[in-house]
Amino acid sequence: MGTKDLRLISEQVKHNVQQKYIIKADDFRKTGLARIGIDCRVTNLAWVLLFCFICGSIKAADYSSIIEEGLNRQFNLWMIPIGEMEIMSPLQSQAEENDLPHKRVKHNFYDHARTNGVVNVVEHKEESAMTQVLRVGARTVTVTPTTVAWEARDQKLSTTNLLFIRTANCKVKKIIRDTPYESEYLSKTEQYRLVLGTYERIPTEFVKTLGHDGVKTKEYKFRALLKLNPFNDHYTFVAGDWGIIEEDGWHTSNVR
């Protein structure tokens, strides 16, 4: 085989590599490479590796935002039923659990919220003595949020019956592990990933005004279960757990 033949083969291989690694325009704009004038056509393996690295970083960043919002909704929302509620007696509270769908809660359910000036609880007085006996000490009350609590509510989640107040914001600091995940409790036809890392819990201004101890910014570890939507290639948050970085195990057990 002559030098000319080798040169032709070399040019053909180069052409094939160029065609194989042409970056789609949308993908190219997402990477931000266009802003620094890099040619779309990848002619060097180094650029291929750089592109893969950048795409991986974008994926990790997407994970971070998904995990942050998932952890916020799972651990950093204070849910307070408002409106007309039934308060159990202390005796009933020992035998029953809170029944939020039927607006029936334990006798001390609102103690924390009342102490911190989050809600006002007004008892109905029109019930007769006989009715009170038949209800075994249960009471009907009207619960309304204070002005401060109403202004601090999560407007997207709060309704006329439920008040949601965000107590902190999560900020992912580091993703340590990201692997496919299977479990006997999960569908075999779906794709899941288990992501482990650390995050910072930053108290909201509302919580800081309550003046409690332990409202400082702290760093914790997390594990998050994500599910792939094959139709748009996006992941959604399924469940998460948190724990102390220096300790073994987790403080919650939502991932199964």
C-alpha cells in the first residue's frame, strides 16, 4: 500500500470522525461554547471529551435543581390546616391519629403555631353541654393565619384550607455518587437513579424572626431517588432522605 493510499484512508477517517461528532445547534448553544467562538464541527478528540464533560456538568446542574426543590417540599414546608377544624380531646388524641382530610387533629396540634404567632384559634361556643358530652370532649374551632404567616406563605401551594410556609431552602453543595437504581418496591419498566451528596439548609427569614435556636445554616447529607421521563429525557424527584454527615445511616427512610 502506497503513501497516496494511506493519505486517502487518513482523509476518509478524518471525514467520518467529523460527521460523527457534529454537534446539534441546540446542544451547542446550551453548552455556551458559541459565546467563545468555538467551531461546531469537532475535529479533535479533545473537543469531543470537552463537550462530553460540559454536557455532564449540565446534567449534574439539572440534578441539583431537581433535588433542591424535592428536598424543600419534603422537609422544609410547614403545612398548617386552616378554617373550621375539630380538635380531639386529650383522651381521643392518645387513641387516634391526625385526620387532615376530615379536618380533625389532636388536641395539641396547633400549640407550636399559636405560640409562635402563626395562627389564631377561636373556639365555637354555641355547642350545648349535651353535644360536648356526646363528642367526648372534642371541640370545633376556627383557625386563621396571622398577617405575618399569610405574607410568608408559599403562594403556589397554599389553598383556602391549607397554609404552606417554607422554613428553609436547600442548596446542593456536592454530588458524590450518581448511579442507576433498582428496588423490589419500584416498577421494573421505569428507569431510576440514586443520587448521593451534601446540601446546605438555609433558614428562611420568616423562621429567623421566630428566634428559635438551631436556625443557623447547616450542611447535611442527602440521598435522592430520581425517575426518568423517557418522553422528554427529564428526571423528577421521587423521594429523599437526610442525615448528619458525620453519622452512619439516615434520619428518614423514604427511599426504598
